[in-house]
Amino acid sequence: MTLNVKKIAVLTSGGDSPGMNAALRSVVRTCAYYHVQCVGIYRGYQGMIEGDFKELNARSVNNIVNKGGTILKSARSQEFRTTEGREKAHENLKEHGIEAFVVIGGDGSFTGAMIFNEEYGFPVMGIPGTIDNDIYGTNFTLGFDTALNTVVEAIDKIRDTASSHNRLFFVEVMGRDVGHIALNAGVGAGAEEILIPEEDLGLGRLLESLKRSKLSGKSSSIVVVAEGDKIGKNVFELKEYVEENMPDYDVRVSVLGHMQRGGSPSCFDRVLASRMGVKAVESILEGKTNYMVGVVNNKMALTPLEKAIKGHSSIDTELLRVSDIMTT
Ligand code: ATP
């Protein structure tokens, strides 16, 4: 290992996700292990521009492995999108003797890091923190597993009321333009239908499927809808459509919203965060830069930031098939 880097900074950027604190803890402790100084940057790139820095040691990150959100705070910075903003950020990093940074965030945060690296040749490393699991180069992003558990728990509760009142529930879940949360949580919670952007079921087939399900003896149904699904304009219009065509069904909508981004990270996310933090710091110390750390087939892997940003994270076709069989 080439130990020529003496000071590494770490920041959380973009939307928060469970596991960010565990990743921060891992970066800080790995730095301590290799006798590298570590600096926490508050409020993402905006804090980098404003010099909102704090030295962190192994004890600064006690008791955060289990905490949701991010103790460093996160932010979206318009100023970092400008060359002047990035210049200020670079000045601050230089002034503090920082020689590399690890950014925990999504593809926007990685784009910022990549541009910064291009402009200043500054070593950067990304850790994917988003519940949507929509990043190429890793099978799992930080927070995805926790969000799935949150969604499954919520749907289990909704099912209690759905079955007590013979209701049909449309449950909208997060996921932006991809259906990873909807597909996985839908299978896990035993949903009757799962609507995801990757597969166009069509309104006609949805009705057919709901009618079939009713005929087969089911008195209540849960339909999980990914927020990016295009079958209806939105989940409330879907409800109206089904009510018009199946008047005997009592239809309700539940939009789970931001609760999916919060909460204590699952064990899986804590372990993943710990592995990613170690890999990020060790890779910097090995002289690598401009990569995102990921896990592929349970092995740590590095993907160039550009590929991680431009690549497409595709849906698991085997799980789609399982879902089709389960919803028979
Ligand atoms: P999420 O998954 O929650 O959206 P994200 O990291 O993709 O997370 P963004 O808001 O897209 O979130 O990006 C976070 C920050 O990264 C932005 O506020 C901005 O400061 C920086 N950033 C994004 N795109 C660019 C860009 N093209 N140039 C410079 N900086 C950028």
C-alpha cells in the first residue's frame, strides 16, 4: 500500500439515506487505522465552498452506526455547479491540507466529484448512498435494504385494514425512474400486482388481473406502484379509473413518502456501509481516483465514476418472473 496521502475529507451529499452514518464511521475509522487524518465536511458541497470543516477521529463517530440520516448533514449546492463555486471549494481543501475526498451520495454528487477531479486533478472516491438502488456498478446502494424493510412493514399493516374492509389499496413507493423498491418490496409483502416503469402492464391488463383475483376468492388486494410508473398519470388517477370500472371495490391510496428514507439502517446496510468505507479509503491510499465503490456478486468492486453515472441499473428479470408466478 502506498501511504502518501496524509489527509482525507468525507462528505454526504444529495438526498440522505439510511447507512450514510455507518459509511462515514467506516471512512473515519479506516483513516484512523492507517494513521491518516480525516476531516468531515458539513452540508455537502455547500460546506466545502464555505469551509464548514471539522477534524474527525475514531471517537468522533461513536454510536452513529445505528442512526438514520447523516450527522454531517446533507445539502444540494447550486454554487458547486459553477466554476467559481468549485474554485472556492478547491481553495478551502488546499488551505486545510486535504489531499482527497470521499463523497457519499447519488449520481448528481458523483457528477460533481468527477467534474472537480477533471478540473483540479483532485483525487475523489464515491460511495453510493440512495434508497432507490438506481446506480450502475453495485448490486446494492446504501439504504435500499432498510427502505425495503420499511416498505414491507408498512404494507403488512395496510393489509390488515385492507382485509378487514374488503378494500383495494394502491400503495405508492419511492424509486424515482426505476422499480427496484416496488418489485422487491412487492414480492416481499405479497402484493397482488406490482406496477413498475420497466414493464408496461397497461390499464386493461391491470383491470383484468384485479377481476381475476376477485373471482379467485380474494376479497382485498394490495397493488404496489413505483412512483416512476407511467401506467396512470398518478396513483390517484389510477384509483379513479379502477373505481369507475370496478364499482364494487372500495379503493384507497397510500403514498408512503419520506418515511421510506428514514429510520435506523438494517444490519445489511450497516455491514455494506462498513465494507464500502474501508474499500474507499484503501483505494485512495492505493493511488486510485475517480471511482465509485460498489458490491458486485458479494465482492467489493470499483467502477469509474463516469460509468456509474451513465450506466443503467437494470431490473432483475428473474425476480420479475418470480413476481409473475407469485401474483397468479
Ligand atoms: P439523490 O440520489 O438524492 O438525488 P444526488 O447525489 O444525485 O442524490 P443531486 O442533488 O443530483 O443529488 O446532486 C447533489 C449535489 O451534487 C448538487 O446539489 C450539486 O452540488 C452537485 N452536482 C450535481 N450535478 C452537478 C454538476 N453537473 N456539476 C457540479 N456539481 C453537481
